[in-house]
Amino acid sequence: MKQAIALEQGSLWPAIEASVTRATTSGALRPIGTEALTLTDQGMEFLVRRATNGEANPTTGNGTAPDNPFLSAESDLYLGDITDTHYCALNKSSVYAHHLLIVTRQFEPLETLLRMRDFVALSTCMREYDGIGFYDAGPDAGANQIHKHMHVVPLPLSPGCGQVPLTTVLSSVNGTASRIRSAPGLPYAHAFGGLSQSLFEDPLRAGEVTYDLYVDMMEMLGMRGTRTDGEFRQRVPYNLLLTRNWMLLVPRVKGHYKTLPIDALAFAGSIFVANATQLAVLRERGPMGALSDVARVRL
């Protein structure tokens, strides 16, 4: 069944700005202050954001039934319905300004496989402004909620750093007839595919194309789902990253490198550290080394 898009084109960014103002005044929005620095490892320059307000941690509970904040979003953070299955809201405790959450209106476990309707909702938001969408598929992929949700952060990730740090590595991928490739500069298992920026002018079509690419990437990486209690669930945790130009999927083996949580944005080249201890851990191993330790080994 074809989805109906409820989000009026051109309305999302004004709604985000108005909600930021309202939620900041009411205290519903609690951004995490950070200072930015860069670390270079294996030819890639990583953007590292260190919290400046103590032991800040961008988590909001475990999403179990009694305290699931996604079943009823706070009014000052709620932006509206995207489709008949998803709504969008501001992320309450975020490192990046205007961090958007795309949430299923009915509860769906995070470990269920993504569906075309998830990609339609994500593509609808990415039609509105240039951003990077991402998904943490389970606690061992950096998620801190069990209610299925995706993210969009506006680009660039930091003034003067380029759109996405990872792009410098992906740009070295040679053109090929295969639509799913791998980047020589990434030492861990992954699947990469290019996209046409104009695709997102039609969110329904973009949802179809990106969903098909996702299915093929999962198959290529040996990550076909299993049917459990009537739902298709993932065998392996993973991170998914999506821009208007490319998609990247990375299978995971664990959620932390020592004390440092690793989420999808880390694979884009942006890593959050909550304190000096985590920063020291990252410096010692190197960002690319830390990513390699939490991702599946590249064969």
C-alpha cells in the first residue's frame, strides 16, 4: 500500500526553528554543550566533540513501556506527522543543533528490520534540507531506546569541516558497474552505494530506491533477517548512514570501545566524548582503530 505524505513541502525547517525557540524557553530542549577538536587517523580527519557541561550523556532512558518517551512526544518538541506511520520531533538532549528524530507512531522494536515506510519517512525529511540521516540498529550499535527511530542532523556537521568527514574517504571509491561497493580506506566490513541528489525531490521514489539498496546491502553482508513472533528481526546489529549522495551500512559486534559509546555518526567521522577519560581512550587507540574494534572484521 502506497503511503500518504502528511508533511507539507517547505514546512519542516520553519517548524524546527519555531520549536527550538519554544522548547529552549520552556526548558524542554536540553542541548549538550561541546567544544570541537580534530583527530587524524589513517588518512581521515575526524571531528570530535567533547562535552563542556560535566558528564553529559545524550541518552534518555531505555525505552521500555513505562518510560518510553516516544509513545507520546513532549508537546514543545513535537513537530508533526511525516506520514501515516511516522512523526518527527526534536531530540531532547542533542550534541548537534536542530537534531531531528523520526519515530514510528506505534511501538516497533528497534531490532525489527527497516521497512520501505521507514525510508519514505526519512526521505521526506531529507527532501526539506541537506542533512545526514542515520540509524543505530540496537544497543550494540549505539542505540539507547528500544522504540524504532531514525535521526537527521543538518549539514555541515561543523562550520569549516566540509559536509561529512567520511566523504574524503568515499571519494576515493572508483566508479564501477556495481551499485554496491567498498571503500579501500575503511578497514572494517561495510557496504557503500552512491545515490542521485535529485532522487529526494520525490520522497516516495527515494524511499523505494533506498529501501531496495538497504535490502541488497544486508544480503551482500550476510545479514538477512529472521522471522520471530511474526516480525522480521535482524541477526546482527548495524549502523546505517544516508545522505543525498550515498548510503553506508556497517555491521557491528559491540556498542562501546572500552568506556566510549560508538554510534552511527562516529562512522561518518563525528565522535562525541563525554569527558576527558573518553577522549584519552580515543586518542590512545585512534578514531579509525576504535571503529574497527566495534565493527565486524573486513574480509
